[in-house]
Amino acid sequence: MARIAIVGLVVAAFIAGAFLYYQQVYAYYTPVQADAAEVQLTNLVTEQPEPILFDNFDAIDADSSPIRYRACFTTPISQATLTETFIIRDDAEPLNAPGWFDCFDAAQIGADLETGDAIAFLGVANIVYGIDRLVAVYPDGRAFAWHQINECGEVVFDGNPVPEDCPQPESAD
């Protein structure tokens, strides 16, 4: 009788673990459709996002969190043109993607940003309150995008008052 109970507990634990793993790694992600509004960089002069040319777009997102967005694509625009036209972000830290989304390697992108082999740009500030979309571009045109918590988001998400230099979050009426 005790063996049956132990086997039952082990099987239940295995099923629960498998379910939780699936929920974290696969369940909430959906593919993002490529259109010009998905790839934007913020102009140095106007401080407004502008669409850029891109190809080979592959992206995922999830409604469960605003920082689950990841994208891989190519752009024919040179790094020189991009650096003269769009806002560079030195604080870019790519977040890990699920292992099955193998075009996005956050560790490699982060290392390449540190060495200067890639340059990060502000895609869209406050795409969701407190979250910026960042885009890293390589000299060969490979590019990667992700969402990252910005300075205002860090403060507000910690439960602190909104700093004076930050926009007010929209109320949830």
C-alpha cells in the first residue's frame, strides 16, 4: 500500500513539474507577424520612432509579461547610417529567450555589445509604461530586438513614487 502511495506521489510530482516547465518555456509565447511598425528606431533629432527597412523577421511575444518580446531580423542599413540617425543606448542588456527560439542568443549579443561588435539603439521608449524596445545591429546587418525595463519602470515597479523626470503611468480606471 505504501509503495502505491509513493509511486502515486512521484507520478503526480513529475506531471506537475512537466506542466510548470511547459507553462514557463512554451505556453504563453506566440509568433509576431512582420510588418513595418514592428521594427522602429528612435530618431536623434525628432526623438520619435521611425520604421526602418528589414527582412528575415522572426519574433515572439507573450501577453503574460511585457519583457518577453524577442526578435531576429536583418537590415540593409549600415551601422554608420544608423549611428548618425538614431539614438544609441549604452545600457542595453539583452534578456534570455526560450531555448527553442534559437536565433536569439542573449549572452552572445550582450558580449558583442560590450566589445563594440554590435551597437544597441533605442527602438521605442515606453512601448509599454516603463519598458523600452531596444535593437542591436551588427555590421553585417544582423539585428536583434528585445524589451528592457527603463529607469522609470525600475522605480515605479518597485512601488516607489514616480520621479519628476518620468512620465506618469496611465491610470487603470
